[in-house]
Amino acid sequence: HAIASGIMGYYIGYAKFSGTNTIFKGFIIAVLIHGFYDFFLFTETWLAVLVLPLLVAGWIMLRRLMKNALALDRMSGRS
């Protein structure tokens, strides 16, 4: 939940401050990550192991988005 909502939050914030419409992109990414997470866990087969790489990939993506958000904030003079 935290990774999906963090990614969605980045794109909502980016849309607000940049004037672009990136909310749908963030929504799709968050839904896909959370959907695959649930799918892998609820299959109750060997696919459940795929949750770990998904979480790692989601965390890496979220971390990059957070770094980008901080850099954009510094460049704009808001921080």
C-alpha cells in the first residue's frame, strides 16, 4: 500500500506543480503494482515468491521519484 500510494502521490504532486496531467499515469502504475502484488499473493502457488522482486522494484522506483521530487523542489526555490 505504501509503495503504490507513494507513487500515486508523486504524480498527483507533479501534476499540481507542473501543470501537466500526469495523474492518470500515476494511477495506472499504482494499480498495476498493487494488482500484481495481490495477484501473486492470492494465487497461493509458487508465484507468491514474485512478490519480493515486485516490492524491491517498486521501492527502487519510489525512491527515484522521491529524489526527483526533492530535486525539482530545490530547483523551483520552494525549499
